[in-house]
Amino acid sequence: MTPNLPLDAILAAAIFAACKHQGHVRKDEHASPYITHPLSVAREIYTTVKVDDPPILIAAILHDTLEDTKTTQDELRLHFGEDVLSIVLEVTDDKSLSKERRKQLQVIHAPMLSYAARIIKLADKLVNCRDILHSPPTDWTLVRRQEYIQWSADVLAQVRGANPPLEAAFDKMAAQAEAELDFTLQPFDTVNQRPWGPKGSIPSP
Ligand code: NDP
Ligand code: ZN
């Protein structure tokens, strides 16, 4: 772990994201403040990846600002620089597309992501799946939780090799999910049998 992390820039990102996500809540039964999520993603990267690249931590904290708030690209560029903006853009879905198509594109685009974006993508899926396991959205059925974890495992399969410790943490969570949610994750080579597979049932626009 680097002794020279630019703590001021990291804390500035946390304050920025907290303001931008103000009033947003997670979908769990306690409606936790949304900011807990990007901070958890950054913390996972710090503790598990032992990252020595500050833009990854800053982009992790900001990773849902473009997608879920009114934050503009110019704001991110001005406050955090072009490198951070470009990582955040890589992990931002095009919200003009259907949720189904976005899920499919995440599977298709994952191998093209930069190292920094892969790490954030991995940590984001890990943190979300842990939430799905331990504090799920209140109205989700068991099947929906199982499907979300299967989809996350398919995205993860596309970035495997990026960071073994993070992948091991995902695999541990996945094994726990299989036991507690009573299902078996299917291997990636069957992904096209699922709607979000590159050749799955979701029609291209
Ligand atoms: P959503 O996109 O609606 O919700 C999941 C996202 O919500 C996560 O990726 C996460 O995003 C955020 N989130 C907020 N709070 C939590 C929490 N407590 N736990 C986990 N995630 C949380 O769901 P889907 O990704 O499943 O997208 C909708 C899809 O589900 C569609 O494809 C639709 O067809 C399908 N669907 C399936 C149903 C079923 O029963 N199988 C029923 C209805 C829809 P972030 O990281 O950005 O915060
Ligand atoms: Zn996220």
C-alpha cells in the first residue's frame, strides 16, 4: 500500500460524491445512504487490491455520479482531471438503452475495459452481490437475486485475470451465495443460453 496516497484528493472525491448522491438511498430495507456504496467499492479496492494508483480510488468513489446523478463530465474533468473522468466514463452505462441491453453490453464490453475500469467493475459487482446476499432490495424475489449474481459472475468471467485477490473475494462470496440462495452458478461457456449473453435473446437496437 502506498504511503503517498493523496488523501486530500480522495477526501475531496468523497465529499463531492456525498453531495451529488444527497437524498439517494440504497434499495435495502434500511434505505441506507447511497454514498455507502461507492465508498465501499473504493474501500474494497484499497484493502483487497492494495492499490497504489490514486485515480482508481478516486474514480471508484465517483463511479456512479455520471450514471445516477446530474454530475457532468466537465465537472469531473475540472475537479478530478481527465484520467479520472475517462475511468468513470468507462464504467458508466448508457441510460438511453433498456436495462436488458445495458446488462448485455456490460458482458460484451468488459474485456475491452482498461485495467483501472476492470478493477472498479470487479469491486462494484462484488459489493453489489454482497448486498444482494446480505441486505437485498426488499421487493426482489429469490430468482431475481440468483439472476443478478449469475449476471455478475458472467461479467466477472470477462475480466478474470485483472486482479486475483479481488476475484478470489468474489468467488468466496459466490460460493456463499450458492449455499444460502440454493442455486448453482452456471459456467461462462453457457452464457448465450442466458438473455444477457452476447448472442442471447436480447435483440440489438
Ligand atoms: P436494477 O438495475 O434495477 O438494480 C440493481 C442495481 O441497483 C445494482 O446494480 C446497484 O447498482 C443498485 N442497488 C441499489 N441498492 C442495492 C442493494 N441493496 N443491493 C444490490 N444492488 C443495489 O436491477 P437489475 O440489474 O436486475 O436490472 C433490471 C433487470 O432485472 C432487467 O433486465 C429486468 O428484465 C430484470 N428483472 C428481473 C426480474 C426477475 O424477477 N427476475 C423482475 C424485474 C426485472 P449501482 O452499483 O449502480 O448502485
Ligand atoms: Zn456501483
